[in-house]
Amino acid sequence: MTSEEAKKKISDLSEELNRHNYNYYVLDNQVISDYQFDLMLQELIDLEKKFPEFVEANSPSQRVGGAITKSFETVVHKFPMLSLSNSYNESELLEFDERVRKSVGNDVEYICELKFDGVAISLSYENGQLKKAVTRGDGTKGDDVTLNIRTIKSIPLQLSGNFPDFFEIRGEIYYPHASFNKLNQDRLEEGMQLFANPRNAASGTLKMQNSAEVARRKLDCFLYYLSSDDDITDNHYDSLTLAKSWGFRISTYMVKCHHMNEVFEFIKDWNVDRRSLPFDIDGIVIKVNDFKQQRVLGFTAKSPRWAIAYKFKADEAKTKLVSIDFQVGRTGVVTPVANLESVLLAGTVVKRATLHNADVIQQLGLHHHDTVIVEKGGEIIPKITSVASDLRLPDSEPVEFIQCCPECGTTLIRNEGESAWICPNAYTCPPQIKGKIEHFISRKAMNIESLGEGKVEILFDNKLVSNIADLYDLKYSDLLGLEKVFAIEDAENPMIIKERKVSFREKTAENIIQSLENSKNVPFNRVLFALGIRFVGETVAKKIVEAYPTLDKLLLAKKEELLEVDEIGDRIADSLLEFFSNQDNISVIQRLKDFGIQFEQESTIKRISATLEGKSIVVSGVFANFSRDQLKEIIEQHGGNNVSSISAKTDFIVAGENMGPAKREKALKLGVPIITEEEFIKRIT
């Protein structure tokens, strides 16, 4: 393929992928299958690797992330991002309406929109291309999070239609419930503290340094206000309709209202219907539609006079604390869960609420049998927000966090700098054993089918498995006929307890044995993840295997060598060393190797040349044409070694914008050459 042919093909693929993203994420109209889309995207990525001179910052390939941002540049907003005044009752809205009509007359049209519970963002577009994404910050200036925003697929990188040369559009980054629940489930499996609500999780995700991790978390965005030096239309509603035609995801949940009664009706409807939405809202925004009237009304120092937010009251209920269970996860983390007198909250019966950890119990000042306030406003998991101490029984004792494991009796420990109490008995504590096996067989790990729904517990109870290696000793005859009756809550009425029998029938037993055999082909990075090493998730496991493609090499690695691996810090390095220093773990791994489990992985990097053979190279900063991961792959393609820390053995540094000052200072001190992205490309071409 010639250079010109590649350029055209890259352009055509980019245009088509952008169109499919728009169809799927904005119009909710999937035209091609995920598989077809992935093939097309991979074709684009492969072409861009071969012809890096044609890679654009807003290429669809950049949505997968990979760039690392050590610090977020502060940017001054061209148009200030002011916050809205809040109201909590109808009388405050009537006062707002009266002020508006007093200034502009009685011919007023309002636009009512949902108030999304997320993180405000301002997107700048020049000539139809996304140039910058900035958080609200203090309203005058915010943080540049463009690299992370590019990974959100509902945000267009390239517009279509008749748009202005420059404009800004404001919106809200949020977590869909499905993405948030998945995030917390993954964190639970890793023994990490759960996010309290989607809003906080979205805010934290936007400021993550690794854009590839942001891409995996599947944030979403609604846009709701257009700002420009020139009048694009004469009213807010039409401006959003126009923005939608350019490719933006604009909420359909908005209406025009001419009277406050219509506003109140919209608020009343959504106060109920918000519970059926796949994302969180915390109120309704009311805006004057006409731009001329907006200009007449103007602004206060903090907020526009032409808009106001009506805030919904968080769903909460008062109930009594019955008892506290302490649950042990697969990594030994002990989580307190409050058992409550049943109470109806946000349309569901709530009987339990998370207490997260010992610090939360202490902060609440929780006593046994307290009357507590449980909230589910913006929360997926109900939580206790406060205690009605005036209703406390006079002889009530404070709740104390347990000192010993409730399952095996081992004394709990608490590592410095961590909030969790942990049972250190990882090898004989029943819930840890079962949890490790359940993690090992999970879809993203070894993907052993037909072993869910309580079957691991049945195997454990029958003393057929006590660790992950025991799974491969299982025979068809061991499984056939095993069964257990479980007590479960009725899905529609949690007050009703039903029985469910779980059995190993012929087909189930066959599927398990076959799936165990198939798992012997699972690649090393997934095997490493499946081992359940604390803090080693999917992404970290991939990074480790890229650096150490065989288990034997990984076992020989010292801490300072592990710290050179991308994304590996002290906590992960210590966890790896502790895990592999335990003889029980080594014995289990040896058995897995004997069964044929993969502990080696061939490099997927295709060697192009030996130009960088034997050279140790550090990649630092943000680059115009490549993500950091792409540069690292190019280094390996030409025989070089990627290292993350600078030493006297480092041959040179490829530096982009925002290279860390500490790294630059160390490089200068050691005399390590620093070259630009362009200079690096010249070296290999």
C-alpha cells in the first residue's frame, strides 16, 4: 500500500467509525455488530502503526486511551462556568418566575431539563474538531482533561454539518448505573473500597492519569448548553436541536413550558420517574429559552439570573438497626453490613445497608439498636447517613469493630495507610477459599462455565476442592448427583424466603469437565489475574506479563525491577513479592503448571528492526501523534526496552509535553539524553 493509499484508507475508516459511534451512542441505532466495528477499528489501528505520520489526535483509535497524564494543566474558561442557584420548593420557583417576568415581561418561555448528577465539563471545538475539554474548577478556570474525555464514545471528536468555526458546549459527565455497578463489582472482587456513588466515581475517573483505564470505565455524557461569540440561533432549545444535528448527544428529556403549572407538573412527574432512569438525576433545571431575555436578566457573581435548579430531596427513610454482619471477601477484607428493620425506600424494600469499614462506624457514632437514617439518593447501595441520637436507648452500647475473623477466628490486621481490616488467614478461611475459587473461574479469568450459582460452595462443602488447583482433579463421577438447597429472598418481596435446589446433572458435569480442559489454553496474563493476587487486576496483570512474559522471570524479579513496570507502585510490588514468597502459593502454582495451565506468553509485538536493540528507553509526557502505549509498542517493535524509571543505564528519554520536572532534573543530572517525539521517529525511519 502506497503512502497516499494509506492516507485515504485511514481517512475513510475514521469517517465510517465516527459515523457508527454517532449512530450507536447518540441515535441509539446500532447499524453494524460490535464484532464488525472492532474489526474496522483494529484495521485502522494497524494502518496507523504502519503509517504514524497520518495519525490524528482525534482519530477514533484514540478512544481506547493509553496516554498518561502526570498533571492536569489549569485552563482559563473563555466563557465562565457558573453554578446554578438552587431551590427546594414551589414557592422559591414562583419567586424566581416573578423576578424574571418583572425584568423581561410576561411573555416568557421556559425550558425544563433533567439535572444530571455528574461532573460539569466544557468542550471547545475548532473547525469541527474537539480541541480541549476542561472541568468547571472554580468557574473561572478548570483542569484540562482532554485526553480522558476523548475516550468517552458519546462525545464526538469530529463534527458534521454547518457548525461555527469556534464554540464551546457545556455538559455533564456521568456514570450509567450499569457501568457504575460493574466498576464496584470489580473493586469488590479486588478487595478494594467501593465508590459511594456514581458522581464521586465519575469525578475521580476524570482525573485518572491513565486514559486507557478511563476508557475501560465507560463514562457517558449529555450536553446541555452552547456558548459562542456569535448568535447561532435566537433561543436555547433550537441551539441544542442544532447541536444534536452536528453529532452531540442531547437529552430528549426536555420540554417547553409557558406557565409555572407546567413546570411543576414536569417536576412532579420526574420526581417519580427518575427511579426508572439508567442514570442519576438530582433535580430539574429551569432556563429562560430566549437568548435576548437571558442577556437582559444577566448574571450574579456566582450564577445566571435566567436559570434555576430545583433539587429533589434524597430518598431517605428512618428505621432501626437490628444487628451488624461482618462479611469476609476473597482477599480477606472484612466489610460490616447493617441489618435493618425492613423499610420501603425509593420503591424497594431495604433490609440491609453498607457501613463500608470501621472508620464509617466511628464517624457515625453508631450504637447498637440505634434509629438510623438510610439514604438512596444518588446511591446504588443504600447507606446509613446519620443516627437519630435523640431516640437512642439509654443503655445502648457503641458498636465496636470485631477483632477476630467471624469465619475462622483469626486475629484481624490493619495495614498502615489502609482503612480495611483484613483476615490474614488466606489459606484456610472458608469464605476466602471459596471467593478465590469463584474469582479464578470467572469469565475474565479462566472462564470455567457451569460452576456458578452456588456450585463452588457445594464442592467446598463436600471437600472436593480446597484451593484452585483442586479443580483440575475433579472427575465426572465426583460431580454427578451433587446438590444443595439454598434459602433465597423472593425477587418481588424480600420478606418471603424461598428455597432453591442446585444440582449437578449430567450436562452440567460434562460442561464443567470440558470447560476445565479448555481453560488450559487461557493466556498467561489472564492466569495471573485469576490467581487473585491483591491489587493485581486485569490491566495490571497485562502490564506485568508484557514485562515478564514467563512466570520464571517474574519469580526472579526484585522490588526495584517491578517498580520499573508501567503502573506498578509500592503497594502492588509488595503484594506480588508477598504472594510469591509463600510456599503454599508456589505449591498451588506448580500443580497448575503440571495440569498444563499457561504460565508463559509469547510477545504479540512484531519485530520490525533492531534499530533500538539493547537500548533502555523512558517515555514521559503527553504526545501529539501517539499515545504513550503506542510509543512503547514502537520501541519494542524496533528491539528497544521500555523502562519507567531513569537511571545511569537509561540510553535516552522520549519526552512530550508536561514531562515531570523531577524526571527532567534527574535526567539532566545523570546526563541522559532527552529527545522529542519527532526526533524519535527520525531515529527509527
